[in-house]
Amino acid sequence: MNKLLRSNVSCLLKKLSEHTEIYASTEEDGVCILAKLDNYEEWTMNYVRTANSVKDVFFPQNEEIMKYKDASSDLKIEAPKPFKERIAFGVRPCDAAAMLLLDDVFLKGEFYDSYYKERREKGTIITIACEKPDQHCFCTSFDLSPGATEGSDIVLYPTEDFFLVVEVTEKGKKLIKDNAELFEDIGAKPEIVDSYKNMRTVLGDVCIPNDLNEKLKGEFDNSYWKKIARRCLGCGNCTFVCPTCHCFAVCDVARGCDGKRARTWDSCKFQDFFLMAGDHNPRPTQIERTRQRFMHKLNYFKEKYDKYQCIGCGRCVEKCPVGVHIADVITHMKEEL
Ligand code: SF4
Ligand code: SF4
């Protein structure tokens, strides 16, 4: 097993930046975010979870997907330039695992999303295990842990002055080999890694019955949806910060006959999201929209991919201004059904 001195991290990021874009955990006005870094001294470990998740690195909030030029009879389409190699550094284990759920949506099946695919192929995820999960964390409910390796290429396990380094994928192995002068082989130290993997999260294990999705099938008209929807503000915070939410809208921004096509995140909590031609809206109130969000995560996604669409990062728990969150929904449904 290798070790990486904390004091070597800036050096590593700087070296990697010679041929890759670096997205790392950094602090801006007291808020920790995962953002593109130019100054590699600015990375920080001063967070439990970054305000945004690693989703942003591979599926950005706004992106141009093509430009078009209509010279009347000769329409020209211009694709975006190829993406650069990218490294996400300081990702938490739950967020790295969330990428596997996005892979299911964007890469598997008959069609794939070429923009997402290219970024994923050119991306490397370096995760830092969580030293102190906070009161909102419940990743252990989803068979993950503060030391989980799912979805990561490399996981760094913090000790007082260095990280123990676990290479998870061939990509991760190569990165360490190519930067060998910054790492030091110290033999096996599995007990530290195990202590992270065995740590329980603070919210406690929100125990999820295996058949919750089955039970939810008959609960379309459960009065609980109405109860929690009553206080929802429809702000969309919960969906935007969620590393597994992936709905988007596509729009054309035109000037005369020329323009660009862009896609932006969208939210099932917004009224317009469901609006159809003829002004028909099948989910006209927050009741249907709230039900849709939780049914998607706990029933429909599980039916389709055999996984719940949540990794217990706690962002929606932390960010919802009126305390509507999935851990409570699971607990309530478990007790009621
Ligand atoms: S639903 Fe909430 S806890 Fe689950 S992954 Fe999304 S933001 Fe995290
Ligand atoms: S964050 Fe809370 S208030 Fe805002 S849309 Fe989500 S559930 Fe509703």
C-alpha cells in the first residue's frame, strides 16, 4: 500500500494539471465546493460534503450541445470541441458511488449520452474517505460506508499527516505509477482502511426493507404525499444538489436563423417540467411532483436497475429549507406499510 503526504497533494495536482483539468474541493466565501482549480494550494479538506457533488464534473448544470448556422439552404451543425481529460479530487465515497447510478442512466441500454460518455472516459475520480460523517449522512443504509471504494479510481484514507492510498481501478493504478515520486510504498496497512469501512454514519442506519419498492407500488394515493407536499416550496434545491438526480431540459437559443442548442438541469419539483402541448399538466400540484420524486428514487429506479436511486449523501436532508427529505420518507413508509 502507498502513502501520500498531505503536503504533497498540491504538488500532485499541479503536476496532473499539465495535461488534465483539475476539479478539487475548495472553499469560496466559507462554502466548500468541488470546482475547477487554477491555484493548487487552494484545495481543502474542511468539509463533510461539498455543496455540489461530483455530478457537476461529468454532467454540468449547463452545456452547449451544438451550434447551428442556417445559410438558408445549407444548414451547418457544429459539435462541441472534444473534452479535456479531467480529474475530480476530494470526492466523497457516497458521491463516487452515485456516478455508477448515473452510468446506468446515461450509458446503459440501447442509447447512450455521448457528452456524458466522453467525460466519463476521460475522467478520473480521486476520493477522500470521510473522517467524520455528520448528522445528515446515511450512506451505510445503502451498503456503502465512509471508506467505500465503489465508483472511485483511487481512495485516499486520511491519517494524521498522510493519506493511505488504495488504487481501485487500472486508471488509478496508472496515475500512481506515473507519479511514483510523490507516493511511498509502506506495505500493508489494511486495519486503517477497515476502520473507515466499518464506521457507521451518524443519522443511523435508515433501515430499508428489501421490498420497499414492492410495497410502494400500491401507495400512489397515500395521504402522506399530500402531507409532506403541503410544505414543499418547489425550489428544486433537493434535486439540484442530489448527485443521482439527472433530469434535464434542452432548449435552442436562436439569433435569426443561427443559434445554439443547450441543455440545462431541470427538476421534477418544477411545475413547467411536466407541462405538455395544449397546456396539459399531468402533475399539476406539488403533491404529484413530491410523490414522483420519491417514487422515482424508491420504486421506479429500483424496478428498472435493481438499485435505489439514493446513496445517502444527506444533501437533500441538509439543504431542504422546510425539512422534506428522503430519510424521513423511508422511515415513515417503513413504519406505515
Ligand atoms: S436523495 Fe438526498 S440523500 Fe439521497 S443521494 Fe439524493 S441528495 Fe443524497
Ligand atoms: S428542497 Fe425541499 S422545499 Fe425545495 S423542492 Fe425540495 S422538497 Fe421542496
